[in-house]
Amino acid sequence: MYHGINTYFRSSQKAKSTSYACKPSNTTSFPSLGSPAQMVEAPVFHPTEKEFQDPLEYIDRIRPVAEKFGLCRVVPPSNFKVNVKWDVQLSILG
């Protein structure tokens, strides 16, 4: 049963035990408090195959950096395949 991504982050002990600092590939830094308003580039992450074996775990690891910006870009490894199983029931009322 899916309880939402936030539930995963709060209950994931595996991700916390293997967490490490992931750094974005660009040199974006968040402006300090009191500095003038400015546009900043969102952080971009390029995980390796090994880092991206569990995408939700990887997202949990980059979360401290991405949260400051409100969003980020994750460029998956070139051989990454999305594994989605759809369980959709359609009914047409006539």
C-alpha cells in the first residue's frame, strides 16, 4: 500500500543509515539571509548507477540540499529504466 513519499522519508531507516552528502554538479549556492533578492539556479544531481539503485533512497540523501531551493533536477544514469506497475480498473457507466 502506498502511503505517500513523505511517509517513506519519515520511516526510512535504511536511507538514514547509509546517508552521505551528495553534491550537485553545478555550483549553485543558496543566498544568505539579508542578501538582495536574486535568481539562483536549482541544484542538478547526476547519480551513478550504484547510487540510483533505489531512487527514493537517493532522493532522501539529496533532500537536505534540495529543500533549501524548493526543487532540484536529478539526471538518472543513462541505463535507468522506470519500473512502474499499473493497477488501474476502468469502468464505463452507460
